[in-house]
Amino acid sequence: MEYRVETFSPSETKEFAREMAQKAKPSDVITLIGDLGVGKTVFTQGIAEGLGIKEPVSSPTFTIVQVYDEGRMPFYHFDVYRIGGVEEMDEVGYEDYFYGDGLTMIEWANLIEEILPKKRTEVTIEKNLEKGFDYRLITVKTIE
């Protein structure tokens, strides 16, 4: 299954993500793909809000994974942009997160394609400056 959503402001992008999170179940995995500056962090903040997480959410660029426990289920936020290889994912025990009792979000997931779960939701965010600076095309694809 695949569908597309257009948003025209960061708040619309965040609201779409918030609604997605409200439907999420434990052990769901969302991969997040998009160039630098497309709004992956804004999307992730919406996911966190949809799970009931109140603390500030930022990209865990230098720690690989950030864990948030205060929502309706744990939220595991990965950013693998600077990862040196899949071995680093082994070191952080990625399987415990991917197949755990929370929602896992993986930014730059295309860099670790070989270890991604077969069943996941792939979210791609793209800009189109012809449609406006804040325009985003969000493509959501269910992979099974």
C-alpha cells in the first residue's frame, strides 16, 4: 500500500506525523528518508507528540539512538547518517529496538537497508520549491 500527502507548512507536516503516531502499535518500524533539510526532525517531533512524549525531541546524530519512555509506548529514534557500517548497529543492539515493545523511527534508513525489518512503513519526504519553500510531498509505503 502506498499513498501521498502534500503539506504546506512545518505545522502541517508535524500534524500528519502526529496522526500517524496515534495509529502506531508496539514493534512498528518507520523508516524516514529524505535529503538534509526536508523536515525529518519536524516529522519525528510530530511522531513523538502523537505518542504523548512531552520532552524536546532532536536528531540523535552523534548517539545513533535516542530513547523516549514517557509516551504511551517507548519511542526509539535512530539517526544513522554518520554510521560507519552495520557493525555499529550491532554494537547498539539494534534488534532489541527494532523488534522491541516500542515504535522505532530510523532516519537515513537507506544506509542500513540490509538489516531493516521486512515489515515496516517507509516514509519519504521531498521538497518542491516551485510549490513553495515549506511545501513537502510525503510518500508513505507499507513494506511487508
